[in-house]
Amino acid sequence: MFAPRTKERCSRIRKINTRDFHIATRTTSRDINRRIALNLIREHQPISRADLARRMNMTRGVVSILVQELIAQGVIFEGATGEAARGRKPTFLHIRTRDRLAIAVDVRFSKTYLMLCDFSGRQLALEAHDTIFGVPEFIRDLSVRIRRMLKTHNARATCEGIGVVIPGMVDQRTGLILNAPALGWRSVDIRDKLAVATGLPVQIENSGRACTLAQLWLVRGEATGPNSFLFISVSDGVGVGMVVNGELVRGHDDIAGEFGHMPLSLDGPRCMCGSSGCWEAYISNLATLSRYFGWNLSKLNPNSLRDAEHTSFTVSDLVVRARGGDAKAIAAIQATARFLGLGLGTIVNIANPDCIFMDGEITTAWDLIEGTVRQALSERALTESAARTPLRISLAHESPRLRGAAALIAAPSFAAPRVA
Ligand SMILES: [Zn+2]
């Protein structure tokens, strides 16, 4: 009888790509162990060397060498002295975040937000201005604002880069924005031009995916957090990021996970992408407001979306009316809730995540809509356990998009090295 000789489960084995591989070198095993140590410190800080050695199942001596290397790299530091039952008191290890800074930029249809923060995502400064749609003007204006913010906070020397999130698809190889429909941007370069204008490295990413990265890298105390999850951001559009086994899924051409454009109906309302009946066209802020005001979504175009974004009445206002007993407002958000749940049902059948995180104005009404969302989700989910997939709401004050932009700069130092 054939018996498998390794303990590796077949479902978790990964094929070596013979066209794109990374050869192991003399230092590879130490690189891997150093990253493991760094991530354990991140999750359990403050942590002593002895505790770290225990968690890594290695000797104190070997772990001390790894720790010295991480201190020399400037990614961790030794902090306060702890209590020990007897003998020498241990010093605790911490991730160095407070004096490593990043600029986070969240570009939306209506406003562009700019945040100075440290590597843990902690906000040091925040400002917002009306989004400029002309690309050269956008870059010129943004670089002036960034330089001013860094100067005001004396942060030029400690800022390690700029993370930009946009509502659109980004080619990670070239940094080009492939398509951001509501901004009217196609094949637009922001990354390299902004880097030249500011003299800082720039990373750019789709906003839904960036929220996912923030969830993966900047949430503290989540040592046992989910390894396979989605982040769904419902606002002007629907941004989605999908993580499978700790890795953000990008797909062949960087468009994987665009669940906002799965069709709920073939003859539904027109979507910003040019198609009709997409999930986004049923649950976006504009869709919800259209239900309330009786607008015909199919007759609206990106320009009218921008106009609608500039009107003062928002989904948050609609939620306030619903709480006040306005029957039309209640009907509008409950209809959105039902479509939200139907889409989630399809998503859990496709991706079967541990958990789904959500944010956006409609989720501020979660206590009113959770029942409707769950009912619709369970109608579609193929198993009872899929129907019970945890749905967790991110709070608006956590600014997941800006934290996602910060994660673009802060996260790479924690990522697993690529081998084989
Ligand atoms: Zn669409």
C-alpha cells in the first residue's frame, strides 16, 4: 500500500514555478527565521528573548543572534525591563514603528485624504481637499501638499514612502492605473511621477485591496486572526480584496476579486463599468440614494455620479432618517441590505473565507440591516456553515483605506521571503 511520506496535506502543497523561481542561498534559512522572529515579535510584543525562543522552538543563543540582526536593521528595539521570578530581569522587544513614518493618500471621487502616520498606522496629521481630476494638476497639487505636511511635522527624514489608494484597477508591475471609471482615469501613471515630484518611493494600490492589506498587517492583537478573508468596502463603488492562505489574490492581470462587477441580473441598472446589473449597481451609495429619491440609475453617468457625490445628502444622512422612522428611508436601506446579502451568498460559495470584513456608510446601519443581510446570505449559501460566515464591520474612525495606504509602505518588511 502506498503511504504518503510527508505530513504535508495535499491541499496545502504549492507547485514550484519553473519560469519564475527564487533560488535558496547560503543565507536563506536565516532570512526566513529572522522574518518569523519579526512577525512573532509583532504579534506578541512586548516579548522577551526567552519567550521568543520558546515560541520558535529554538535555543536562546540562536534567537539572540536573530534579534541582534533585527536591532541592527532598525526594525525592532529593546524596551522596558520586565519582571522575572529570579535571576536577570529580561528586556522586552518591540517593533520599531513610532519613528518610522509614511504618507497615506486616499483618492476618492469627492475628496482626497492625506494622512501622516507611523508604521503602526497611528495618525499624526490628517487633511482633505476636493479631488482634482486632471492628472498633471493632481500630481502637482498633491506633491506640494505632501512636502508641506512633512515640513510642518518635521518628518522629511523619517518618512519612508507614500502609499496611494485609488478606486480602480492597478497594474502592480508597471504601477499604471489601468481603469478608474469614476475618476475618468485610464492607463494613467501616478506612481512614478509622484515619486519624482516628491523624491520619495511611492506605492499604489486599489482601495479595496489596500483595506485588505491593512487588515492583514496593521491590526494588532490578531495573532490568531483569519488567514483567508475578504474585505468589502461599500461606498461610491464596491472595493473588494481577497486573501487566501495569508496572500492577497491578484490574478494574472491584477483584476482578481472584482466581485463588485458580478452580475445579479442581466437587465439590471447600469454600472460604472459599462455593463448592467452588477452587484455594485445595486448596493453602492448612489444605488441606495437613487432608491430613496427615485432616480433612474441607468440614466446616470460618471459625471452625474460626481455631481451626486457633491450633493450634501449622503447615505449616512439616509441612515439618520431611517432611525427617525422615515418609511422610505427604511425601505431604501433594507433593499440595499437584501442585495448586499445575496452578493455575499455568492461570494461565500466561491471563496469560502474564514471571515468577511466590511466598511462603508451603509454598514453604519448594521444594527438595522444585519437580519436582512444574513437572511439573504443564508438563502444563497450552499452549506449551513457557509451561511454562518462571520461578518465583521470596520468602524469608520479606523479609516481602513488610509491605513491600507500606510500598509503599502509598512507591510513589505514583515512579508514572508519568497523561496522556490
Ligand atoms: Zn460593473
